[in-house]
Amino acid sequence: TNMNAFQRTALAVLILAPCAQGFNLPSAQRLAVDPAIIRRSGRNHHVPPSSSHNDPSTTRLFSTLDKPKESSVVEIDPPTAITDTSNKILGAPIPYSELTIGVLKETYPGENRVSVAPESVKMLVDAGLSVVVESGAGEKASFNDAAYIASGAIILPHAKIYDEADILTKIRPPDELELPKLAGKTLVGMISPGINTDLYDKLVGQKTNVFALDCVPRMLSRAQSYDVLSSQANIAGYRSVIEAANNFPRFFAGQMTAAGKVPPAKVL
């Protein structure tokens, strides 16, 4: 009970490592743990210079006992950059200063959201990117064009956005009119490729580089800032209660006063 998390993990490895011999796998080998690991405490795992564990053969956490002379590290050649720079999507890395992000206005009936708010535009501009916003893109979300201009964006008509932008952001999947304009571009938004299979095939066929944010794994800590599912579900749940209260003809909460008693609403 007095061991920290690091010590408990190392001890568990010591106990479970011999079980690897029970698997019929060619690579299954017994694992040994540096005994000094068990003695270390806290978050500082520094070994004194006088320790015998400075020897590279003994400082690794895991080592194989069956073949101590063979290295278990597999060397992989670094990926070779594609030299064809005629297409920015397939070319070498591009500096932020040479990239332009285009924010499109949503055309789906009843869709009032916008993919990028003025506050986010300012962050992108400060990072060195150029941002162009379709005129009126944020009006239904209470963001006028002046707010985008103040954040450093350039307001352009619909057709010009596709000409100027390398990366386009959108909430809803593109419709049949927008689809051809995305050829050779990068699209960031919600695509639902598992449902919109025809749309996915068309985007692949015209070499559109797509980041489907609705497919980002939510359980990864580093991916939580990209989450577009649970965040929107949270808003939808909040709004549903407000809509229900507006349509329900009675009180939601129960009340007990001198003038009488009101039973609480029953919600299914």
C-alpha cells in the first residue's frame, strides 16, 4: 500500500512476465525488470552516477534473457517526402504563411452554426495563417462580418472562397453544387463517411483531402480538443430541456405553498 503507481506497475510486470512463456508466440520471451526500478520512489527516477545501472546494458526497463546479445529494436527508415509539389496536398510541408483557410457559409436548411468563430480566426491569424470568410457566414450564429474583419479575416463572396483557400472548413457535408469546387482542396468538417459512402467515394475520386472530425477517436486525450460529437450532444441536451419547458403547459418543478400544491412534472 506504500508503493507509488510506478512501483506497482513494475511489480506487476515482474509477476506477469513469466506468463509470456505460456503463449505459443515465436516472439514470447521472459522479461526482466531492472531491480533499481522497484527501489525508486516519487516522480524523480534519477540514478546516482556511482550506480552500476549507468551501464547501457542494465539501464533499460525491459531486457530479454533468452538472447541478450541481440537488439530488439527494429530500425525503420524515415518517410521520404513526396517531391511532387505541383499539388499542395501531396507536396512537401507548407509554412503557415503560405496557407489560407476558407470559412464557408452553411447552406443546409435550419443550420445556424458556423465552422469558425471570430475568436478562433484571431488565433489562426496570430499563428501566421491567412483566413478568408464567406460574406454572411456567421450571421445566423450572431457573428457579423465586422467581427471577422476585426479578428483579421478577409470577407469574400462565395465563389472567391474556393479560389483563395487551400483549406476549407464546414460543418455539414458538402452538397452536389459544392462538391466539384473542393477538388484538390483540403476539407475539414463532419462528413460521416460510414453513412455518406457515395460522397466519400466522390471526394476520394477528385483527390479532396478530408479531415472528418466526426471520426476522431474521443477517448484519446490529445484528440479531445477536436471533439465535435459529445460537445454538440451536450448543447442539444441542454436545448431540449428549454424547448420542452416552452411547450409543457405546467410547471416543471413541484411547489408547495399556502395557496396550494403543484406536483412536479413527469419527464420520460
